[in-house]
Amino acid sequence: MLSAACKESIRAMIYIAHAGGDKKIIPVKEVAEKLETSFYFLAKNVQKLVKAGLLFSYKGPKGGVKLAKSPEEIKLIDIVEAIDGLEFFETCLLGFKECSDEHPCAIHHKWADKRKAIYKLFSETSLKDVVEDMEKNCLQIIF
Amino acid sequence: MLSAACKESIRAMIYIAHAGGDKKIIPVKEVAEKLETSFYFLAKNVQKLVKAGLLFSYKGPKGGVKLAKSPEEIKLIDIVEAIDGLEFFETCLLGFKECSDEHPCAIHHKWADKRKAIYKLFSETSLKDVVEDMEKNCLQIIF
DNA sequence: TATATTTAAGATTAAGGAGTCTTAATTCTT
DNA sequence: AAGAATTAAGACTCCTTAATCTTAAATATA
Ligand code: SF4
Ligand code: SF4
């Protein structure tokens, strides 16, 4: 459902929120090392997050990125939208061309319910929620 | 969430169930024409459905495919499993490596709920359900 | 039996996304 | 001012999946 780039971006945002919040500047290189991933690939996705207004970036020595808003203002859906887009929440499950709410198939309404529930979950869950929870429960696993 | 091949396979199964059920043999060529899709691509996926035991196939003139079971016995999840596999229902949403039910992150349990609900929907919805509903509501759109 | 029709299977090509690299721009430090 | 560090941007390669083609196998029909 979420692309590899999107999952990694979420993990990156979690790390940035954890390590720097919207105060401290964190170099992308540090994030890549902590997440044990490719700097190049991560940097590409971070650029998108900057363009989407979720991160501020700073060049030069002591440069890096930090959250553009407070952790509770950044919802998971914002990251998903920036990297993967919202197509998942908008397209027909079965791929018919001209179906719509007016001509629903057997699965349409039920599927729409599930999709909405997921959208709601992503819209209601903030970086703060995730970070706080992970700091309690499973931080050592990731960082 | 579902690959293009999977969506098309579901549409194909709907057509086969509608036009032939588990009685009449339908040529794949006819299915491709009705769905306005590539015969080659569809034939590839149909092969998987045959191997998965969802379709019987018959070579030669008057050959084609028909459902291997009654429409109510074939669930959408069977088609998804045959084409895309069940990875979607088994993997971590955020892509962490070593997380588990024992070390759940903030979103784990909520996400697991949503995923289970979708799995349930796919497991409970049979081809018969979809076909009957579409025959009532929006058949003209597809066939 | 010969021919036409249809699926099976594998090879091939095309497209898109994942992942990497190179160069440019910016800015801190000396 | 010079050099080092860091992100920005675009080009590039690689891999997976989508899509197509070719040949083989099976079978109905004449
Ligand atoms: S009614 Fe069914 S086929 Fe039509 S758009 Fe909704 S899910 Fe898709
Ligand atoms: S706890 Fe969170 S990070 Fe861990 S497997 Fe579940 S969803 Fe993924």
C-alpha cells in the first residue's frame, strides 16, 4: 500500500522528530546512518518533504533539516501525500472505468468504508503520537 | 493496493462468472474483448488463476476457461492471493525491521485492525455476491 | 488424418520506480 | 577569501513488473 520511499520517509520523519523536533537541525546523513539506509535515496525523498512544507532545510556546515511544524501538527497523511500522493484513497478498488457512487458495485460501499477508516487513522495520527509511543515501547529497535 | 494485473483478474473472473459460471466454457479471447484489454496480458494472468485452482482450462476449438468452483465458493481473497499474494496483509505498515506484536508502535494495533477488516471483507465477499449485485446495478458499464 | 483453434510456456521488449552518482548552489569556519 | 560541508537538482543505471510475441501442445471438427 505504501511505497518503500513512503515508509522510509515516515521512519525518517519519526527520527527527525525524535532527535530534533522542530528545533534542532539534523543532517540527512545522520538520518541515513541511523536508519541504515542509502543516503542518496533518502535525500531524494527528503527533498520532496521540504517541497511539501513538512521540513525546513539548511545548506552548508551545520546544515540539515528540521520539522517545519510542531510534531503534533504533522500527520502521517501529510507524509503519505507528499511522497505517494492520495491516489490510494481515491481510486476504484476493482479498476472499473466508469463506476461511481451512483452505480456502486457489490463491494463499493464496504470498500469505501474501509478506505475512509484508514484515511481517518492516518489523518488523526500525528508524528507526536508515534514518537511518544515509540519512545516508550520500542525505540531501541529502530535507532 | 491491488496490482493492475490483480484488478483485471478480478474483473475477468466477474465476467466469466456472469457469462458462464461454472458451467459454460468461455474463450479468453472473448473475455479480453469484453473487458477491452490486451489478450496477451489477460492470458498470462488467467494461467495463474488456473494454477491456483480457480479456473479449469480447455484447449482447442470450443476451448476456453470456466470456474473451477461455484461462484459462491470463490472469494475475492482467493483471486488476490493467486495474483498478488497476501503480503499486503502480513507486512508492517511503516517498514520497520524487527517490530512485532510484542513491541508495537503507536500505529500498529490500529493498523492491524484496519488490515483485518479489509481481509475479512475480501474473505467474505464471493464472486456470486459481486456478480449478482452488478447484474442489478451497473452491468451495462462493464460488459 | 489434416487443419484450425485455443491454451501453455517461455522469451523478449517496454515502462516505471528504485536507487546511485555527479555537479551546482549555499553557507559555515578559518 | 578559501576551503569544507551540506542540500538541490538533474542525469543515469538497475530492477521489477507490465505487456507482447513466438512456439509448442492439445483438441474439436471436417
Ligand atoms: S462501484 Fe465497485 S466497480 Fe464501481 S467504482 Fe465503486 S468499487 Fe469500483
Ligand atoms: S509496531 Fe509499528 S513499526 Fe512495529 S511492526 Fe507494527 S506497525 Fe510496524
